[in-house]
Amino acid sequence: MPASTTTTTATATATPTVLTARALLLDMDGTIVNSDAVVERCWREWALEHGLDPQEALKVVHGRQGYATMAILLPERPMELNHAENAVMLARETADTDGVVPVAGAPEFMASLAGLPHALVTSADAALAQARMTAAALPMPQVRVTAESVGASKPDPEGFLKGAAELGVDPADCVVFEDSGAGIAAGLAAGMRVIGIGPRAAAHGPTAHVPDLTSVRVAPAADGTLRLTLTPPA
């Protein structure tokens, strides 16, 4: 099942879009957890501290690890300083869960994945991932690839390839759920199909796009695959 470069928007037609997979790989922020309030609060402050336009900074923060965002915004700065400030940023974000809520439909979606092959693949570190999943009252997948697990940030495909490997599933048999340009690029580069979630995703060429997780249903099929049905909102 090769990755597709044609985006299907499930809301554009009354006909559901159906995909099959053997495993699902889930981004966290913006995909199953709405943490935009915290992300924007922390990164606005960081941008102002460094004399940068907060609005321009917010255009690149989503989907990447913090050090990679800093490297884009301050390209002349030594990378070791980016890593040091990223550690401070991660601690700051972990301590701030005000406004962290599940994406619409995420509780039901995550409940439907119980016992099915899936993994969390996030640019957050383990502590931040746990804090936000707990704040959103969502179950933490048993398999998770966090910032500590990889050497390269999205849009590098390393995280998604590692998630597929840990689940023992070929990348072409995985479907990624992502909200950001960096994350969608990473999933496609891994040879996977990508379902874009939310308003940021549509412009970045996912395989299919839905406004939120209320439009997604997952059910096991008799042959051991997973059947994903993407339907327009009521």
C-alpha cells in the first residue's frame, strides 16, 4: 500500500473515505491533544525575549522539537545553545497545562484503539507527553516514540520509521495521524499514508484530511487489518 500524494478531504463529499492499515502512528500536539494555548503562550514569550516577531515564530513551531525550531529562527546561533534552551522550554511547557484539552473526538478515537496496534510518535519528550496526555485525560499508548528516542526532529521520518519498527509493521502498512506541515512531511517521507487533522493540515498535502477526530472511525477487519472510515461531519 504505497503512500499517496493526492489529498482527499473527507468533508468535501458525502461519500466516506476508507483506508486499511496494519498499524496507526499518532502525533500528539494538535492531533489528539489540543495544546495550542500553551505552545503559543510559551513560544510568544521566547520570541519576545529574543527580539523576534511572535507571529513569525508561531509559523514554524508546530511539529518540530524545540531546538529545531530555534535553529530555524536563529540560524547563526550555536546548536548547543538551542539544545540548552530547549531543555528549559520543555520544563516550562511540562509545568503549564492550562488550556490543554483533547481534540474533538479524541477520547472516543483513543478508546477504539484499545488492543489494536498503534503508537504515539511525538516531538515532545516523555515528561511533556505524559503531562499533556494526563491533562487531556487520554490513555497513553504502550508504544511511544518521544524526543529522547530519536536523533532527528520531524520533518525527518526517523520517529515514524522507529514507531513502525517497534510495532513490527512495514511502513507502507502504517497510517499516520498528523496536524503540522513538518509532521505530514515526515510521515510521507517514511513511505506512509497520512491523515491530516485540523486546520493546519490541509495545506500540506496529506493523503486525506478531516477537521477533527469526530470524523474518524477505526475497526478491526477479519483479515487482521484495521479499517479506517473518514466521514464528513454531521
